Amino acid sequence: MSKHIQAIRGMHDILPEVMPHWHHLEDNARRILTNYGYAEIRTPIVEMSELFKRSIGEVTDIVEKEMYSFEDRNGDQLSLRPEGTASCVRAVIEHGLVMQTQRLWYRGPMFRHERPQRGRYRQFNQIGAEVFGLTGPDIDLELILLTARLWQDLGLNGLRLELNSLGDPEERRRYREDLVAFLSARRAHLDPESQRRLETNPLRVLDAKHPETQAAIADAPSLLEHLGETSRTHFATIRQGLDQAGIAYRINTRLVRGLDYYNRTVFEWITEDLGAQGTVCAGGRYDGLVEQLGGRATPAVGFALGMERLVELIALAEPTRRARAHAYLVAVGERAEAASMPLAERLRDALPQLCLIRHSGGGSFKSQFKKADKSGARCALILGESELEQDLIGVKSLRDDSGQQQFDFDTLVAFLARELGGDPNQT
RNA sequence: GUGGACGUAGCUCAGGUGGUAGAGCGCAGGAUUGUGAUUCCUGUGGUCGUGGGUUCGAGCCCCAUCGUCCACCCCA
């Protein structure tokens, strides 16, 4: 084993057997995003390190210790992207897309140098959406409803929505003062990491899991009570919309998110079925980020979902999902083997939707039928000496006992056309 | 970065106190010389993660190292 070259720690292969679950997620996500009017954008996976430092925040864990950074040959400091929002904002500014409202989505690998565990990888995939140029709470709501629809269409139940508002920068500054005063008085009861955060990023102390710290901050002041009229209304409107849509949620005043750029709305979708890494999708509003990165002041909201985590949930809900061919072409004997490729191509010409596997490698009828069955195909097409002599093709169903029939080419095409009703890539 | 568990066949795993490796599944073939999925039979399969050490002898004991998993931290 150790003599073989292995995949890098935390960077996993996604094997064919789980691919149907990935396609299930990707197909549904793309369909829903497209139908809501979101346009896809693809950005490089490498950016200037500075981009992430300025957007995510210098004192966040991601920037402090999780980035894959290196120096380019010309001396530039580059990093593999640890998340998608920064790149997306950069691209939007660079191409002048902020001049009009934009609904965008992206998909791709992200990189963070953390210790791997269940649901957490060093290379992992996200689907994200970002909306630029709209301040209204309706767009925050739209994003949440969109994700809720995705879970529904994926067949996922049991995801919990948690919601909070971080207010605007001024409200947060006032709250921060109150909080620092509160925490400083209890400094001795905080764990060392929280004591450090008290200096660097006091809001993050709120979501510390450390039991003693939690006890010490049990009656800490609430950010929601520091919200001004506008923020309060913004939050209330979202809550009304969720109620109206019949989507249950929980207010979590401890929810502050790990990245610095959020304001007002933040939300997470959480599962209990994946162990310690329960957050499957998270997002929020970041009205200051575009300006902070050099664009003209533009409000923005977005979310990102972790594809590995969702795929695991999808597999849990429907373990048997697999790709199935429509037909598997069996050919025994020299003449039949020679005839099978032209036959397969004629069928593909006649039926572009046909998913047909042509047997290769010879073998007896028995062994070819075994392969046909393993492939998951609905039926076997049979080409042997007797079929060749009569200029017919045998068709045997592999999924029921409807027996075997002989068709000429045109009748076979008509028969297969009827079989094509369903999607070959689903169960 | 910290802690714990674990690395034996392609996969899932057995292998009391050290005596030169087993099962199921898979794969190949046969029972059924033109037919799968069921059943029965046969066969195929492993430098026991790697490197050292102790011993007459190590899958088992000791040390180191690499890797995997789970949790902490943090996050999608």
C-alpha cells in the first residue's frame, strides 16, 4: 500500500457507484436555480491570497490556518479558494456586473486545510448562489425558499432551519460594546480560545461549545434587542414570509457565522444525521463586501451548500439509486460479434435518447447475460446465429418474466421507443 | 493543531495466552453445449499498511512511521 501513490489526505475520489446521488443533487439544483432566474458563473479555483484575507477576515480560522497558500513563480501570493463568495464578488466587480441586479450561482471544489472527519474534507464541493443589488428582505426570503424547495425535490426531510439577524454595522458596534463589557466581567470563566476572541472577534464567543463558556454567557445580552427599526422590520418580514410558506424555523441568537462579512440575515440548514458536522447549507446578507473589495456600494445576499454532506443525506434516504441502461446488446459467434457494432450504431441513429451498452469481450451466452443483468439494463438485445439467418433481433426482458420476442429492425426501434419513456439514469 | 479507535483477499470481516493465513460476498468455470437474476458444485484470490526490534519462530509482543475513521477545534 505505502508503495502506491495515494490520494492526498482529505482529498477523496468520488467513485462511479455514488455518482447517481451526485447527479440527483446537481440536476435538481441546476434546474431549480435556473428556473428561479439564477445564471451560472464559473471562476478560477486560484485567486490572490489578499482577496480572501480582505473578504473573509484576517482573524478567522479559515484565513489564519486553513488556506492552501503558495507563492507563484513571479512572487504573487496565491491561494486555493476556501469558499466561493469572494471569487464571485471579485468577478462581478471586475466585469462590471454590479451595474444591474444579478442573480448568480456557481458550483465547484473548495479547499481548506483542516483535519478530515465525517462530512469534512480538505477538498470539498459547494453549490452557492449570490444576489447583487437588492436590499429587500424578499430576496433573502427567496433564497431560503429556494433551498427549501431543493430539499423537498431531493426527498430530504428533517432539515432544521436556524435564523438570526446580525443587524447593521452600527447596531453591531453598539451591541459589541455591551457584549464586551458583559464578557470582560466574566473573563475568568471563559475558555482560553474565547478569551482570545474577546479581543479579536467577541461575537464569535457566542457560539463557543465549551460548556463552562456556555454557562458563563447564558444570560448574555441579545443582539436582536439591539436592532434598530430597519433591521427589525427586515427580520420580521422574512419571518412572516417563512410562516406564510409554511416553513418551520428556529431563532438562534447564538448563530453568528464564521465569516466576517455578514450583516442582518444569517441562516443555516442543519441535520442531526451526519455526526458532528451538521450544517448542510448556510448563508446570509453581506451588504458591505462589494464596496470593501473595491466595487461601488452594492447590497448582496447568498448561500452555499456542502455537496458531500447533502450527497450523504441523499444516499441515506434512497440507498438504491443507480444508473440503468435501457438495453444491453449480447452477440455470440464471430458473425454476430461483427454485426453488433453496426446494429448498435443504427439503433443510436434512430433513437438518440437510447442508453445502450454493447457487449464487448466475447464469451458464452451465459456469461454475456450475466453481464447484461449486472449492468442493470431493462432488457437484453440478442444477436446469435439464428437471428442473423432470419435477419431478426431477440429481445428479452431482464426485469420481469415477459419472456423473449423476435423483432425486425423497424419493429425493434418502435419497441425501444416505447421503453424510453422513463429516465435511464434514475431507479 | 489535540485526543481516541483501527489498518489481514477487489469488498465486509474472523484469526483465546506468538507455531509459516480463513469465511462470506465478488470474480471465473460448470450442473443446464443459445439465456441472466434463484439453487448446487468447483476454481481464483493476501510480500497480514511500511520499516526496524525481541524470539528457534511474529498477523499476534515492542518501537517508529504512513494512512484511515471518529471526536475536539472550526466549518459547507
